[in-house]
Amino acid sequence: MRAKDVVVVLDCGSQYTQLIARRIRELKVYSEILPWDASLEEIRSKNPKGIIISGSPKSILLPGSPMISKELLELGIPVLGICYGMQLLSHILGGQVGRVGLAEYGRACIEIQGEGEGLFKGLPKQFNVWMSHGDTVVKLPPKARVLAKSEGGLIAAMAVEGKQIFGLQFHPEVVHTEHGVEILKNFVFDICQCEPSWNLGDWVDEQIKEIARTVGDGKVISAVSGGVDSTVAAVLTKRAIGDNLHCVFVNNGLLRLNEPESVLSVYRDKLDLNVHYVDASDKFLAALKGITDPEEKRKAVGRTFIEVFEEEAEKFGDAQWLLQGTLYPDVIESGHKGKGASVIKTHHNVGGLPEKMKFKLLEPLKDLFKDEVRAIGAILGVPRSILRRHPFPGPGLSVRCLGEVTREKLDLLRRADAIFIEELDLAGFYEKVWQAFCVLLPVRSVGVMGDERTYGYTIALRAVESLDGMTADWTYLNRELLDKVARRICNEVHGINRVVLDVTSKPPATIEWE
């Protein structure tokens, strides 16, 4: 789908890049992330009304740091550099970046210089922002002027006279920056002259047409799992191509308690999807036998999925397409954006696919965040029982069962996880958290039950709050709830005698343990 107005975000490696893109979309303007080394032609092909250059963990003072072409600044398109992005702009335009012995991290107060026009229109003279930098602009480029200074006297914002080029040393996209949204609004609407034209209802109509054009009379196999992403992708595609969509629900032996039965019921009875059920649990467990490395688990599951789908494809004649519910964070975290992009984890529906496979990939949701997909699901009439489900990894419980995966461990994990989720729901917490689940640790510890010594497995409880999975904070669960969950798991799941709580945010950890 072609949005009316587009803001391109050039990713220099900041952990906040995706948050910048989200903030722009929240203003109803479409944003797209491109790597810092994207060609001038690729950037121009997006016909952007504005360009934002993200921060970076790198230093502009070191060789090999992210760099952009000076020609990009001659296109007449408004440019906003954030943190490293401001230092990069200054460096390219002839300014000087250095270290003055005063690094700024965390909350800081800035003071607007002059009348506060442009980026700071309508804002107070002083307010708090979120800083995160060691380097700083020590000398402005020619024709540039200071828009704001920090309480330490460092340049906090700049503008280049005669060009719509701006820099912010702080992060307007994070909630810790006061008036950050207003700053982005000033850039997007006043400076870039964007219209708030990003509408998910329009997106649905356009995407249905696009899928129909792309697929034509071809047949599509959909890898449905019962999760939000694959379900919304399937319903959307069915609207486009009707009976040429064949949904394949694979019981890989790595699903949660009673999940196959409940998912099939919704798909067939409520969504009228043509679903083919395949029990391939033995095949998946055989493929995982002896594997303990997380990445190898994901790749083994991905390879096996493709093998199963190729076998099923023979039953449908000439199926050419494999539909997947890949989202934007999946693409980003799998290292598909930018030279030297960091691979956080391989997803079975992105990085775990073999280089040679029988199908062409159809990924209609790949430019969307999770909350956008849920909103689209509601537009399409997907039941709330599906839309409220927490994210579930493609490799299923294999990456929540640390160490080698066995039937015994999976059964223990399923039962413990069902108890945790049930108690969260009863306590009204389930819909307040982004994701909650149990992890089975590959260690045993000594316990005592009924005056007898036990030697059982340990379960870790994980519950996090997030907007899109890119960053997350652990959720505070009250003592009474945790006590009830722990007692029930130890009493009802024979083989588990210890329950621990994970209180780590992302970063530094990931949400899943593997």
C-alpha cells in the first residue's frame, strides 16, 4: 500500500529506532525504516516528505561508523537528526564533534534559545529531556545556529539556516522527554507538511487488492498457528483470494495445553477458514533430538515446518505461495535491515527458512507493529479470544524448554504454563501484560514434599509490559498471586519443586529466554 505521505527513518543502530517509527505512525503518518547505508535511489523511491536519522551506539569519531551521503541533504527534503543523527549532520556539513569531558545520560533540563520557533513552536522556555551521549557537537557547521542548550551548556538542538535541516541531541521519542510528541508533531506537520493520512481501515482495503494482484489465480498455503499474526494474515488473505487459500494447522508437539483443539474450533466454526490439520509432533521432536543451542532449535523447527508444508502442498496441486504472519519487529530483529545489523534472534518465519524452498513468501503484515495488527484483526472481525492472546514464538515451547527438548519436559511445561495463565486471567492481569509464560530450566534442585526428599525441575515465571516487543519491562505481580501460582505448580505438576521469577527488562535481556 502507498501511503499519501511518508517519513523515512534511517536506522544507525539505535535501540530507539523502531520507537521513532511508531511515534510517527501514532500521528497517523506512515513511517518506514531503512538502513543508514540505503542508496539514494532507494530513499528517493519512497518519495518521503521527511527524513529522520536515528541515534547509534557508535561514535562519529571512529572509522566505520554509520554515514550518509551529503547528496541526501541536497534533495530539499526536511531532515531531523536525533542524538548520533545530529552529530552526523554536523560532521557532514563541516561542524566539529568531540568529547568535552561532560557526557550526558538520563534526564536533563534544556533551555530554548530565542523565540522557540520551528521544532519548539508553542513549547515552554525550559523542560526536561532524555539524553544519552558521550560525544557532542562542539562547533556548529556553517550557517547553523543553536536552538537549545542543556543545563551543562552543551548544544542540545540546532538548525541550519536556509535549509530544513535540524538536529536534536536528546531523544524526543521516549516518554521521559517532556513535550517530545509536540516536537515530532512540529517536524512532521509544520516542517514536512505531512497530512495525517495513515489509516488502518484504508490499509485493509488496499492490502486486499494488493494480495489479489500479487497472487492472481495462484494458490496459497497459510501457516496458521492460532496466534494473532497468522490468523489476521489468513483472514486478510481469504478476503482477497477466497477458496484459493488453504490453511495448514500443524500440531508440532510444541503447543500449549489443549491448544490444537481450541484453535481448530475457532478457525472452522467462527472464521470459516479452510483448515487442514496435520499432527507432525513426532517429526518435530525427532528433528529437535539432541539439540540444545537456541538458534539450532529455531532453525530445526523452521526446516521441519517447510518440509511439512511441502508435503501438504502436494495435496493441493500447484500451490506456489507460503503465507506468513511476519511483523516489522520480526524483520528488524532478524537482521534484515542494514549493513552490519545485529541479529537478536532467528525467527522461524524469517531467518529460519532454508535458502532454497518450493514456495514464494507472502508476508502482508511485514510493515506493521503488533498493536496495528490487532486493530486490523478487529476490523476484519477476528474474535477477541484470538486478538487478546499473548505473542507466542514460532518455535513454540522448544525455546521455553531450555536444554534438550523431550516429551516429558514439554508435558511439565504445558501444565505449569496453563496454571500461570489461568491464575493471571482470574486475577485480571492477563490483558494488562504484553506477554506471560513459564520457562522450564534445565536444572534440578532438591526439595521436600510430605517429609520426603525430591529432586525436581525449576520453573521460571516471565511477565512483561511492552508496546510492540522491541523493548519491555518486567511486570510487578503481587505476592498473593505469585504465592498461589507457585503453590499450585508445585502441588499439581509432579516433577517440579521450585518456582522462580524473572525480573529482567529488555534490554538487556530478550523477552523469550531462547
